[in-house]
Amino acid sequence: MAGDRKATSHSKQHKPRRKSGDDERKPRASNERNSKSTSRSPVKKSTSRSPVKRAAVPVAENTPASNFSSSQALSVDSLAKLDAANEKSAAAGVKEREKREKKEKAKGLEVKRKEKITAGRVIEEKHGRRKETREKRRVVSGAVLEEGRGRRGGYLHDSKGRNKIGRRVWLLIGLLVLLLVILIPVGVVLGKKKGGSSSSSTGTPSNSNLNGISQNDIPPAARGTILDPFTWYDTKDFNVTYTNDTVGGLSIMGLNSVWDDTARANEHTPPLNQNWTYGPDAPVRGVNLGGWLSLEPFITPSLFNTYQAGMNIVDEYTLTQHLGPQAAQTLEKHYATFVTEQTFADIQAAGLDHVRIPYSYWAITTYPGDPYVPKISWRYLLRGIEYARKYGLRVNLDLHALPGSQNGWNHSGRQGSVGWLNGTDGALNAQRSLDLHNQISTFFAQSRYDKVVTFYGLVNEPRMTQLPVADVLSWTTSAIQTVRQNGIKQTISFADGFLGLPNWQGKLQGIPGLVLDAHQYVIFNQAQIAFTHQNKINFACSGWTSQTETSMNPATGFGPTLCGEWSQADTDCATYLNNVNVGSRWTGTMNTGNPSTAILSPSCPPNSGICECTDANADPSQYSDIYKQWLLMNAEAQMTSFEQGWGWFYWTWVTEGAVQWSWQLGVKAGILPAKAYQRAFNCSQPVGTFQGLPENY
């Protein structure tokens, strides 16, 4: 999403925004309930569904689509066999552990018996010597006590008043140390083998659902791999029963065998097991989970701001390349903590009803030369979908990064050139992308996802202003055919590519079940960012409303149209928004190092004074009342416009500090509505002039 992020509105008089510096865009750029049970136990029965393959069999990067289309959905009998096998394996493990423990216990008793005999001899010997000493000293005991040399609390005092430790105390201390030396390592080993990692009191997950299993339950060949739950940073709400079953070559490890589609997001939406008829009468009100499974520096600057500029760590590619073997640990901790179950509960409480989840191709696989962390994010994607299900939130799957980079912006994984459908490996990366969709669509064609995943995205923001349009359309057509053949019934989302909404009239219109995804931002367009506060709201109410209505009409546009990203921000001032260590259009400090994309003249409205970012980036508690009023009205105006189509997804739910890009922080600051479906402004009221609101921020 953001960064020099996506293109702005697509009117004929304005070009789509470019990413890092160019204006093309910003560089961030009715089944009934399946089961009532959603409970999870320490040892959960492994889920299994649909085309099942063995994880041990690698999926070749050039595997043709037909290789997976022949697999069948996992039957109830197969699931029962898998569960029975898991239970039999667990029972055998229990018997084996009991046998070992009984043997170890007998050995321990023998050791204790010998220690007791030895200790008895030592005590008896010492007692004899002390008895002899007491006999010799008994007649002068009174004198001894008076001289301060009698026993007190385990110490003896010599004639000079110095303390000596008694032999019995030394013996007790020695035995205690011996016990600690033996017991502490044993406890640590058992904790690793039979329990979770560290406790929650240390700030890391307790992983208590590992307590009922042993690492010996994991086949030797799988130990230490991504299928070994003892290697996972966080096991909360995952099924930790081992399985190497796959669907479409993708692991089902971590999934539970039951799910419940009866939840609803709020009283204005149908439950998951009832159909949602998308359109202006039932618009989507959703939010993105940007920066979670696909990194974006302005969302999580803490992952990037500890490095010197000369190191050029500017995206996920360079970050993981630098971290090397530590990358997996760093990123999994981020996956586990940046978005949690509470995130989905809060999204529901905010009156939102959909989540768009960006993820990258390395959740599926990596290719020679890739430094990315492979496959770990896949597990968190699946858990995120289950959390969405729990709170009645429908999911838009968004493949945010394709091999080679489809746009050259940092949120595609690698900032720089476009290597998808372009360059030396352009055709290879296009085929790799089709192979990825072959696997992904096979997996999500399972019945468990019929109701919770309602949008299937093909690719985020392909840079069609630089790529051959005919090539992108051809690839899109092939991708649609692949996922439909694999059983995807959900609406397929494809990006507008910054061509401008009217330019999609006549393209892909003969294919049913599609929706056009547009990303609307004024701040990545050199002309629109200079609008006054009043004109920005006027543009949202008139310009974007007109574009949406035009696009929704197949005679003048494509037809079904959705706004997949937008923000209330009125400047591009957020740190790293236009790439790491790159400034802003607003202040004229956007030095990209490329004269064709650099913007070195301020872009705030003319005659407004010195353009500055301090106030826009300030803590919202420092915002003036009139600025808060404007930000809220600007957001509600855009919602009104996009709801003339299929609705919208805000970019994004949470950031580390960019308030005007976070729905969560915006609600707390009072600059976004407390409930997405309850709004005060709908473009029918006068906008006002916002007198007293400076135009230079």
C-alpha cells in the first residue's frame, strides 16, 4: 500500500500516482454451520481437507496447473483415519513415556537408597567423633560457653570472635548444591520436551498447548522444521498435533478439524453462513492488515530505523538479506505479535465487517537467490483467517508480492525495477506466479473457506503504466482460468493497475464473478495533494463519487468496483511513506536519487506559507479541534463515495505511529467514526471553508 504508494484517483486530467517519487502512485504504494465446536485442546486433532499431498514431496517452481487439479477433497473417512492415526501415535507415545518414567523412577530410588546409606555412614562417623569430643569437653562446657565458643545457629566462634561454619552445615549445603545441579538441567530439558517455551510473565508466549505432547511425538525427519511445533515462536490456537498432509502442496499443519460459520460482524451484516449480495445496498466496510505478513517500512519503522542510511536496508528483501539466519526469528515474532486475536475482536467492535489480508509469495515458496523467510507466514495467515471467522469477519485474500516484483515498490518485497512480465526473467516470474495461484486456489477451494473467504485477489497493484497492458490482461485471464478450474467460487478481485477507472470499459467484461479493485489516494498525485482542505473534501464527494458511479456502469466502465485501499491522510508526511530515508512531496524533500522521480519543490497549496510536516506528524492530542473535524469529515466523505460501489477497505488497521494511516489509532484520536456504519457526514451537507485551519499542514 503506502510508500510512494498507490495511484490516486483516476480522472482523465490527472495521471495515476507513481511510487517512490513518481506520481503514478505511491510507493507504499449459504451453507449452514459446519460444526458448533471451535474449542481447542492441548492435543488437537489434525485437520485435513481436500487435495492432500505429502509435504515431503517438494513442489517444483514450474509445476503445471494440472498437477494439482487431479487431487480430491479429503473425505470424512480420511479425516477419521488421520485422527485415529494421531490418537494411536499419541497413545503409543504415552506408553513409551510411562515405561521410561517407570524405569527412571526405579533408577532414582536406587540412587537415593545408596545416597542414604552413604549419608548414614558419614553421619554415624561424625556423630562418633563429636560424641568423643563432647565427652572430653563436657566438664568445661560452661567455661567454653562463656568464652563464646559454643554452637549458635550453625556457627562456632573461635577465641578471637571469628565465625566458623559447622561441618553439618557444610554437608547440608553440599547436598543442596548437588540436588540443584541435577534437577535444574532436568527441569529445563523436560520443559522443552513436554511443555511450552517461556512463560507469559517473560513477555513471550507460554505455548501451554505443548504441555500434553512430547517432542518425541514428532517424526525425527520433521524435528526442527516448520512442521515441528516446538520450533514455533507462538503456538496459541494452533493445532499442534503433527501432520505432514498438504492441500495443493500447502501444509494444513496447525489447523483444527472443526469450524463454525454462524458468527456475524454486527447487526447490519448477515452471518457468515448466509450470502452477502455485494453492491451499493450492502457495501463492504473493511480494513487492511497492512505491514503484517508483507512488510512496509512506514507501518513498522522499528524494523528499519536502526540501520545507517548507507546500509540501504529499505525493504523486506534487504532486511532479510542483512539479518540472514536471524531473519526467521525476527519476522516470526513480528507475525505473532503485530496482529493477534485481539486485533480481530477490535476490528469487529469498530463496526467493520471485512478484512483484507496482504501476504507475499514467500508464504508459499522461495526461489534461488531469495533471502526471504519461507513459509512461516503461511501458518499465521491461516490462523488469521480462523480469527476472522470467529468474529464474523469476511476475508479478502490479497497476494501483495509476486516473483520479480510487479511494481518495484517496497511493499512488493523488493524496491527497484519491475521483474514480473518484464526483463530477463519476466516470463519465468509470470509462470511462477501462475503456479503459485494453482497451489493457493487449490487450498482455498476447500469447503471450510467457502463462507469466510469471499474475495480472492490475483495481484496487488501491477504497474500497468510501465508494463504492456496486453501482457497483464493475458496473464490475468490465465490466472482466472486456473483458480476457477481448481474450484474457487468466490469473487475474484483484480487491480486497476493505475490505468484509470474509465479505461477498464471493455476489458475482461465477458468473465463473470470479477470485481475491479481501485486504490484511491490524493496525496500521491502532484496536482491533488495541493488541493485546499475544502477542495479535498469536495473532490471526495464529487470526483470520486462520479468515478465510482461511472465505473459501476458496464456501459461506461468495467462494472463491479471496489476501493481496496484509501486513507484519511492529507499529506505524504508519514515517516518512510515514500521509502526509507526519502522525504515528502509536501515539503519538497522527496529526493529519490532519480531526477525523473524526485520532487524537490513543496507541494502544499500555493500561498499557504512554508509547507511543514511537524503538525501532521504530531501526536493527535496536539491536533486543533478544527483539524480533527476536518480529518473526520474527509474520511466520512470518502466512505460515502466508495459506498456508491461495492464499498471499501481502509489502509490500514494498525501502525506503530502513523496515526492518519491507522483506523485503530484514528478512532482513539476521534478522527474516525467509533462505528464504521454510524457517520455524521454523507456529502449532502455543506462542506464549509474551515476558516482558521492552516493550509501548510
